[in-house]
Amino acid sequence: MRTWEVCLAYLDDLVIFASIFKQHLQRCQMVLDRIVEVELKHKLSKCLLFQKKVKFLRSIISEDGIEPDPEKVLQQWQNGELKVIAYASRAFNNMELHY
């Protein structure tokens, strides 16, 4: 089993995911065992357990998949950091092609 099939890690953040609760418990145990094995520290007060939706790396992860965090997108837009590129694709008729 590959790590990214069980959890996502970035610096000091971890997201552990599974499709059913029992599998999630097993994966939590596996990841926590590994944390103890390599002598990493974790703070239980910062842990959010058994969430259906979490914010992670400017994204929202849920059972629907990974989506951009609307708050971060709006913040980037207001700060001028985000450039919008619009793209549309459809078939043009002859009159539109020669306009």
C-alpha cells in the first residue's frame, strides 16, 4: 500500500482518509504507530478526528474529492495574486467564424 492511499502529509500536517469507518480506525492506528516508531511528537489538542470535511493546503478535502478553498481563492483574488484565465470550448457556426 502506498502512503498517499492512506494519508496526505505536508510539513506538520497529516490527513488520514478511508471510505469506511473501520478502515479509517485501522489507518489511524497505523499512522500513529509509525509516528511513535520514528519518535515524532504530536499534540492531541490540535487533532481533528473523524471529520467529513477538512481544510488542507488551501483545499477542502471531503467525500466529494478535493476542491479549492473558496476563502483562500477570494483572498488571493483580492490581493491580486490570482490571475483568472477563462476558457470556453464549443463549435462555432459559419457566421460566427467570420465575424
